Amino acid sequence: MSNSKMIGKAIAGGLCFFGILASFNAAQGPASAAAPTIAEATAPASSNIDKQLLGQWQGTVPSGQSFTFVFAPEGKLFLMAKGPDGAARAKEMRYKVNLGQKPMHLDVGLSSTETVETIFELTPEGQMRLQLQGTNPGQPRPNSLNEQATVFKKVSEATALPADTQVIGY
């Protein structure tokens, strides 16, 4: 079984209907030995929300599996989790936000041909609510967040992955 399939099973925990989480099930090529260094953005962020998103956000799916999204400069997004062997792995993706919509739109590029369209909000408590359930590549964007939206807590401002993280390419 490939590393990406093992990660998918570990993260999704039977919740394959989450398009973003299920992306780990697709073979994306070999994992690299070490994470790339992510440079800080040279251009200023277009808004305060763009700046707030940068960093590491940890959430837990109903199965109890926790994972971390790392929003990095230049539209890079990593989904990090521990594999069955305990090693840290990350799936590299791309993201784009549309802050002019309510709720705000988040497009997650799982690959060069697959994008998941979803929605999110930042709460007054500094958390992020992200609609994962019911999102899949090619499916319409949800209209509203529901009670099953995943709540993420910002755990770090760091936009670089830990040095020992195996990265599955975009």
C-alpha cells in the first residue's frame, strides 16, 4: 500500500466523503524525505483575514482523528497528519479564498485537475469553522455552514512544516 493510501486511511477514518481528506487516497507520487522550506511572502497580504489564515490550524473529524492544515504564503496549503507508523506526513495542495462572499469561499486544489469548493468563517474566538462534510471535487460549493462544520484552532503562526515531515506532492 502506498504512503498516500495509508495516510488517507489514517486521516479519513472511514469519512471518505470529505473530498479534501479523501485526497490522501489518491496516489500523488513518491513522498519526499524532507519538507521543503517555505519562504515568507514578499508581497503584503491583501487583507487581515489573509494574514489570519497563515499558520497551522488543528481540527478533529468525528472519528477522532486529528490533523492540521498549514496555510502558507503564495497559496500553498498542506494537510498534515501522523501515518500509521507515527511519522508525520503532509499532502501539498493549493488554496484560494474569496473574502467578498458570505460565508467566505475557500477553493482547495487537490491536484492540477481536482478542486474542492467549500466555505469557512473565522469566529470571534479566533477559531475557523470549515465545511468539510459533503465536499468533493466537482461538487457545488455548500451554501452555508452546518452543525457538522469542522472547528479548527490555530496552534501556530509557523508556515513551514517540521523538518522530518514526508511531503506528498501536489
